[in-house]
Amino acid sequence: MAKIILTHEVTGLGAPGDVVEVKDGYARNYLIPRNLAAPWTKGAEKDITAIRKARKAREIASLDDAKAIRDSLQSKPVVVSAKAGDAGRLFGAVTTAEIADAVKASGAPAIDKRKVEIAQPIKALGEYTVSVRLHPEVAATVTVKVVAA
């Protein structure tokens, strides 16, 4: 088992600044090469406080605020326009950044692209359901309509 410090949120594992123990191969081959985590050392404690401070500044302050934002996100679908071919297949895929920008453009509060979770890559026109983690206890289900540009 390897002790690591998460630098980004990893679903099912923890949030930035958390110290967790994972299997050696998972840390060495997946988390560390993708900069999702760093090896734990005694000197890394100051990094942990800096990561937690930055996370606190970014996250939604209270549970009530998160619930209000969730209700506003779930009330209406978000429209994303993308270039598509004749059969309705996209040239590329819809990214989390494009969804976050579309949410902001629709008048809802801005969300962080790292909080958007897409179950399957969006590669065709249509309606999709996407999850947005607003708070550790609150997640919003957003309907995304992909239309031809």
C-alpha cells in the first residue's frame, strides 16, 4: 500500500488535500502520472494546507447554497452547440469545459469543469444526462441538449 496526497478530486477516493492509502500499482501507474496525486512525505504537510485552502476558496460555502444551485441547474436543460455531420455524429466530443461554459451562458451560477461528470462520451446530437458535484453532499443532474452548430 502506498500513502499519497490527492491533488485533484478522484471519484470514490477523495478530495484534493486528502491523504489516502491505495495499492502501489494504482498510485504508480495511474494517479501520479496523471498528476491526480503526489507521493506522501513528511515535508508535504505544507502542500496539504495550501491545497485545502485553495479548495475552500473554490467550493460552495454552504449546503443550502449548493441545494439552491442544484435546483436552478435541474430546472431547465443546458444547450451545447457542436459541429456535426449528416448522420448526427459530432466531429469530436462534447467536453466538460463546454458543458460548464454552457451552464454559465444559460444564466446559472458558474461551475468548475472538474465537477462535471460525463458517464459516456457525448459524440452525437441529442439529449444527455450529466452529473455535477456541487458539494460533498449535493450533486445535480443536468440535462444537456446537443444541437448542430
